Amino acid sequence: MSALEDTSAKRLGGRPLVQLTAAQRAEVETLSAVLNAEQIADFLGIGRTTFFALLNRDEDLSERYKRGKARAVGAVAQSLVTKARAGNVTAMIFFLKTQGGWREGVDLAVKQQPEEDIDLTDLSDEELEVLLAHARMLEEAKRSILEARKEQANGHWSVA
């Protein structure tokens, strides 16, 4: 006997626990394919939190809800795969991004200039500060590129 069932026998007041009929339980499985939990609760004439409480305390109802959702997802997924196999490029891209782990990314390349001495003696302090800020930004960009390459080498395709 679960803790909820044990305490329900000792209830002395408050609202009675909501119990669904067999027909309502079957409706939950059917409706979960097309409606969200709040809409199902509205259909049943109960609050959203009450519906979630029902799902939490009734394992069979929870399984019916999940099974209905899974059937709908399976049907749509099958349709998507069929369209992708038939050459629908949008379906192919979506499938590969969601199921194949593909990600969009930007490949950045930094050209390194040969090191040569530059005479900075004629520059003002402000101009030197600007150059220093640009050098810091370039160094950060280089660090980001190296991180991205490291992630790519580990099988991840996102820029850190």
C-alpha cells in the first residue's frame, strides 16, 4: 500500500479525491495524443494541478497518458522520416539536427601575419590603448577558435 493510499483512509475532511471513470481514463489516452495536460484537465472538468496529482498517484492513468503522447509522436516522426526519405530537404535537415546530432556552426579562420618589428614611438597613449584593445580582442577570438576546434575534435559541433 502506497503512502497516498495509506493517508487517504485516514482523511477526516477536505475535498474528496477525484476518481475518473473507466471511460474518462480511456479518453485520457486518446486525448493526450493531441492535447496538453491543461486542455485534458479542462475537458475532464478538473484543475490542472488536480490532473497532475491524478497522474502522480495513479500509475495506470500515467501510463495511458504517456502511451497516448508516444503514439502521436511516433506517428508524426514516421511521417517526417517518410518525407525525408522521399527527398524533402527541410525534413532531412530537421531530422538530422534533432536525431543525428547535427548542428549549425561557423568556421572561423585567423591568418597569422609574419612577426616583424613595428615602430610605435610616434603613437599617442590613446592610440596605443586602442591598439592594445584590438590585440586583446584578437587574442580572445583566437582562444575561441581553438576551443571550438577542441570541441569539434571531441565530437561536439558547437562553439564554446
